[in-house]
Amino acid sequence: MRQLLSRVGAFTRDERGSATVESVIWIPIFVWVLALIINVSMIVFEKNQAYRIVQNANRILSTGNMSSTTQVEEYIQAELASFAPNAQVNTSIENGVVTSRVYYQISDLLLPNVIEQLANIGITISAKHYVEY
């Protein structure tokens, strides 16, 4: 019995595995933060890419290389299909200004859903160009 008590006492005083316990607690938090950073950076990158696509489409229409707003909408939709397949595109010409608006859900861009509240956010992109032709 005395030998058992001495082994239990030695076990409770031994600190060799304490770093492992702390690591098991902190590693999931670090992985979650890393996944969140990756998701946010993808959202920002894809938003900038979508904005560039909308600007290019407006520029193409404003210089006369496309003849209708329907062509521009189809062009934008085709370019966005790789990362925002459910995007809603609207293009109009009013008072000599080409205006395109794109709306899509962030849920199209997320890898694993780290935060469910992010999935319900929508992004709206709008660009205007003067008609040159």
C-alpha cells in the first residue's frame, strides 16, 4: 500500500506532460484562427478580382467592343462563374454612363464554414464608366 501511495504521489508531482495538455487546449484555437484568416483573405481577394472583372466589362462596353448590356452581363457572369456561380449581375446605360452591379453571397467563397454568420453576408460591387462611342 505504501508503495502505491508513493507512486501516486510521484505521479502528481511529475510535470513532464504538462506542455502536452496546454498544447491540446491551444492548438484547436490556433487552427480556427488560421482558417478564419484564410477565409477572410479569400473574401477580400475574390472581391477585388470581381471588381476588376466588372470594370473591364464596363470598359469593353464603353469603348464599343460590345454592343449591348446583355452581352456585358453574360461576360461578367461567365468570368465570375469560377468563384461566385450564383452572382446576380445587372448592367444599364443611363445618361451616357455604363453602370454594372454585382451581388453575391460570401458563402460561395468560404472554405469550411468557420463562422456561420459570415455565410449570410452579401457583397455588392458597382462600377461606372462614361460611354466613349
